[in-house]
Amino acid sequence: MAVITMKYITASEIIELLKKQNINNAIGQIKMSLNGTEVVIKQNDIIGNALQEWLGQFLKENDIYFRSAKGQTFPDFYLSESDEKNLCEMKTYYATRNAAFDVANYFGYVDSIRQKPWRLDSDYLIFAYLSDDHGNISIQDMWCKKVWEITGPAQDFALKCQRKKGQIYNIRPANWKENSRGTLKPFSCKEEFIAALYKTHLSDTNQTKVSKAWLDDVVVEYERYSGENMLNRVMQYVKGTK
């Protein structure tokens, strides 16, 4: 019996493989079959989950190593045997609209990077898709981005988030496309993103000591994980001197 050797690749290499296999020229459908009756699903609200399931099968068929997270927890895919490296989150949106997916729940995210700082280095695999009245689905574009490359400030806030009656819920994406209009661009680096998280944390708690303790924990744990101390650069962005 032949031994299958699993390949280890990154999220950006997944995109290159999909392009090599002409994913942009492919047309797909979502079908439901039960008791001899089959139907093409035409509702867009399940396409994101269906594409994630499809991507897992694609990786299997191409002998690429991955593990799926249990339940709805982050990340969608582990692309290595480590729980800290090559983490991949998948996001989708309708190609003719602005991306409005949830990057992450705000409170869950700020809590998690305090204990799991490697989440800051995770990859976001983003698919822009189209669908028609016949249920045909196609992939129009793909990106592999870091979290600070798809997030940015809002008009009146340090971090663009979904807010309801002043309450923060989810971190929402900025417009990261190179030809995008407007002045509100994504953050330039990880440190600027963390500075925005800190300012948002401070605005939410209104307690300087509490927010500074959170920032110190994130910086210390990230240095323990990566060997990189980024406190000075973060504070430059906090103070607006960078």
C-alpha cells in the first residue's frame, strides 16, 4: 500500500495552488439531497460555511495537512501540527459589496491575545464570490492577509467595529483593496493595530490602569512567544509620534 505524504503549506500557498488549478474559471453549486429529492441551494447565507467545507475537502484531495478547530472556535484551520504556527481563519463576502464580515468578536479577541498572542500572526484567507439566480457560484478574488492588513480606524473611533447603542460587538474589516477610495486605510503594522485595540480598550473601560495592564500582558506574552518586544513601537502609535 502506498504511503501518502502530507504536504505542509501556508495560507498564501493555498491561494497560489487554487489559482494554478484555475479556481477563478470554475463554477460551482450547493446541493441538498434527501430521500431521492435533490435541490440546488440558492440562498447566499450558507455560502460562507459551504466554501469552508469545500476548502477542507480540497486540501484533503491535494494531500495537504490541516486540522479543523472544534466547534466555532478560532481558527478555522491549523496548517501545521503546532497550535501556535500557521493558523488560518477563512472569511467570505459577496464580491460586488463591501466586505462586512466579522473579523472577530471584539471582547473575545482582546481576551484571547492576552493568553494566546500568536493569534496576532494568524493568516486570514478571504474569498470574494458571486452567485446568480440559478445557484451558480464563482470565486472572483482571493487574498491572504494579516489581521492588521484588513482592519483600520473608523471615522470617530480608533478601531472600526460594529456598534449597537454605543456597545462594541465585533471588529469589522477596513477596505484593504489597493484601488479603494477614501482616506481610512488599514493599519500599517501589527503595532498600530495593537495601539488601536488599546485605545478602544481604554475608551470602553475608562480605567487607565486596567487598560495598561492588558497592554503590558499582551506585550510580555508576545515577547515570550516570539522574542520580539514591541512596547516602544506600540506606544509611539498610542501617542501619535509614529
